[in-house]
Amino acid sequence: MHALLILSVAIIAFPIYFAFVVSTQSLAEVVQKPPRLLPSGHLVENYVAAWHKSKMGTLLFNSAIVAIVIAVGKISISMLSAFAIVYFRFRGRQLVFWMIFVTLMLPVPVRILPTYEVVGDLGWLNTYAGLTVPLMASATATFLFRQFYMTVPDELAEAAQMDGAGPIRFLWSFLLPLSWANIAALFVVLFIYGWNEYFWPLLITNTESMRTVVIGLESLIPRSGTEQPTWNLIMAGAMMALLPPVAVIVFMQRWFVKGLVESEK
Amino acid sequence: MKRTVFRNRWLPYLLVLPQVAVTIVFFFWPAAKSLYLSLYRSAPFGGRDVFVGLANFHALLTDPDYYDSVVNSFIFAGGVTALSVVAGLVVATLANQKIRALGVYRTALLWPYGIAPAVAGIIFLFIFHPAYGILPYYLSFVTAYEFNWLLESWVAMTLVIGATAWTHVGYNIAFFLAGLQGIPASVMEAASVDGAGPVRRFTSITVPLISPVTFYLVVVNMVFAFFSSFGVIHAVTQGGPGRSTEIMVFKLWKDGFIGLNLGSSAAQSVLLMAIVIGLTMLQFRIAEKKVTY
């Protein structure tokens, strides 16, 4: 059993190991037969070359901005709307709930052309606002917070009201401190979603300086048949593009599993 | 239902405003516009829209290219789902043993989920590379067949399916592990005492007891493969060779943003909407029943 498990881990890890190995080799080593499966000594020079060739600093910076703004934005607006839905009675409450639910059925591809048009009309093409705001509505995050608020004992709100705390004070000083586990869990999942989004940033960015790393990586791959692809640099670029989200998973594993499993319910 | 609620006439509206604003401006309005555009033939570069009824749909449904993209989508989504769900269940079962350092194993199994399918595609592209790839090289000792994804449709399809399933298997492992922990150890022990081996226990106990999770994951993986796989196709095969890996989402983009055939692209959006609505309904029907085993 143990051996089979180790084998599974090895199979799952192999593509990354191989990409890492290639990213440390010279081009001559990359194309030699039989393939070399051990790292070589060109790590630093390859990563530096890939960094400059694809303007990796800008790409990584843009990806970080996009992923963080999407995650924080989704969490914030979802917390506020879930709070309103659970702790207030107001006309249209049910309608708001259903509107948020329906967004689940409208992924980017089914509204792509008109959304592009709207972002254009707002003057948001090629801006961080255009990259992030249209992706910020989140049914899953709203449901998660709604579910969580329902489990918070009524006594807490009663006590807060007794102390004379208004709704905003209650949200800020009572609910927020209780919500950190949920926030951390959602953050990991949404950060990865934002970092890895491809379709949307490809459409609405048209200059290299606004590209995110997932789409910018493609610039390392020559599409004309005449140029020899520098596979070692491509793999170095791929390693740099996948390191941040993978690091987030590894270091926040507990939250990641919680966020994944609970936000899908 | 909360007994304690706050009373305020306008505050709840203010609180839902950001979410509702984003929902209307970037979800409902564009979706409605997709429906509208799908009934018109619009000239690119600012011409007038001409109402054409269902002509865009008629054109699509009689177009062999569109038919191909539908078939490709189902092959792709079916392949990704089958591969990542089956692999996910097997690996999760292996990891669900009472062994030390489970946490380390779990991390080692989950992390590919952080890799974008497009980036995974680029790595697999090199592994599959006809001239330098490690896979064709080792296969060349076994068979003379040339595994060239630039020429062979099925090799290209296998490449994109493999890369996508690889990034998604961790997701399924996480769900299966959560589900497997809900199966009482006493059931497994009883089966062991009765002489059932590991394989028998897996097929006769684990698979039936975990089936609600499996059905749920099948639907979620289908949705993922249908709607979030533009990147891997765009970055790796560009729909080729020929149009053999051109899935519906890729064709929609190509017809709309490259071909500037807005009416047809909108009609494709509407048909995709029908698919996602069906799958989401199914997902929630299953989610309701999920806990009942």
C-alpha cells in the first residue's frame, strides 16, 4: 500500500520534476538522446534569461495584483451581501439571493462578447479594474458565509445589541474575528482561481505591460516554424509561473482543503 | 432563520449593492445581450443589426464544423472527467490508510491543483514533443508508431486531456479523502475479517459507498472541462491539428474575436448556457442527496 502511494506521488510529481530538470539544462543537454533526467548546472543563467526575455517581473507583478484583488474583492462583497441576507429582513432579499445563485450558471464563455463590450464602454480595457472587477461576483463565497453566519448563535447578536452595537459594529467586531478560518480558506482557493484565469486576461489586455504570467508565458514559445524553441527557458518560465500558486497551496494546505471542500457545497 | 435581526431601512441594500452591481453589469446584462445578439446578424465595425430570428442557430446546427466542436468538447470533457475522477478515487483510497505522515502525502498529491491548465499544457507539450519529448523517445523502443501530436489528432487530444486531468486530480483527491473519512472503519474491518482483500474491499465497499461523491465530482469536472479549458487549448494546440482539438469554447472565441461573426458567436454562447444550466441543476440535485449514505 505504502509503495503504491509513493508511486502515485511520483507519477503526479513527475511532470514538474521533469520541467525543473529541463529548466536547469543547456539547450544542447535538453535535446540530447537519451534524455537526461538529472538537473544540470545552468539553473541561474536560464532563469535570469527567461526573466528578461519574457519581462517576468511585470508578468508576476500583474498576476499577483490580479489574484489578490480578485480574492479580496470576492471575499469582501460576499461577506457584506451574506451579512445582509442573514441578519436583515428586507424587500427583495429572496430576489438578491437568487440573482447571486444564477451567476453560477453564467461562466465567462457564455457572456464573453457583451462583457468585453461593457468593459470597453467603461474605458477599462487594459486596466487592472477591467482585469478584476468583472470576475468579482461570487455565489460560492456568498453561500459559504451565509452558511457560516447561520451557525453563529443568536445569543451573540443579542449580546451585541444589548451592548448597543449597531450592525456594522457587530459585523466588524464580532463576526469578522470569527470568520478568519473561512476567509483564509476562500482566499487560497480564490487566489489560485485569479492567478490561473486565462480567457479573460487574454481578451482584455492588449499590451505586454498588462499581461498576466499565465498568458505572458506563451510569448516564450515561437510560433514561426523557423525559430528553434528554447525549451530550457520555456520551462524556467513555467516554473516561475506555477511557483506562487503552488506555494500558497503547500503553505496553507489546511485552509486550502477546507476552502475547496466547503465552498462547493 | 435568525431570530435576532437588525432593523434598518436602507443599510441592507447598501450592503448587497456591490455584489448586485457586479452581477447586473457584468453577468445579467451581458448574458441578456448574448441572447439578443444571437437573434441578429450584426455587421462588424458599427453596422446596423439585422434581426434574423433563429437563423444563427439554424446555421450552427447544420454546420459540420460546429458539430465537430461539440463532439470534441464531449470527448475532451469526458476524457478529463474519467481520467481525473478514477485516478482521484484510486489515489485517495491509497492515501486513506492509517499511515504516518498522511499530511505530507496529502500535500504531495494536492499541489498540482495550483498549476494553471495552460502552464501544465506547455509542460506536457514538451514531454510529448515529437523530436525532443521524453514520451515519444521511450515509446519508440516499444513501437515504431510515431506519436506526433502535430500530425495525429488523437495524440493531440490525449496531450490536452492528460495535462488538464493532471491539474484537476488533486481537487478530486481532496473530495474523495473527505468522503472516505466518512466511511466507518468498522465496515472495512468487518470485511477484512470476512476475508475480503484490498481489491475486493475497494470494489464492494468503497466504490458503492462513495458513489454520491463520485456523481457530484463527475458533474463538477464536466463543468470545469467545458468552461475552464480555453487556456490549455489556446496555449498548446490552438485547436489543431486541423480542428481536432477545437472545443466549443475555443470555437466561440475564434468565430467571435478572430472571425468577427458576432451573431454566430453569441448563438454559441447561448447553446453553452443551456449546457451549463443543465449541468448546474444536476450538480445541485446531487449535492442535496450527497450526505445520504
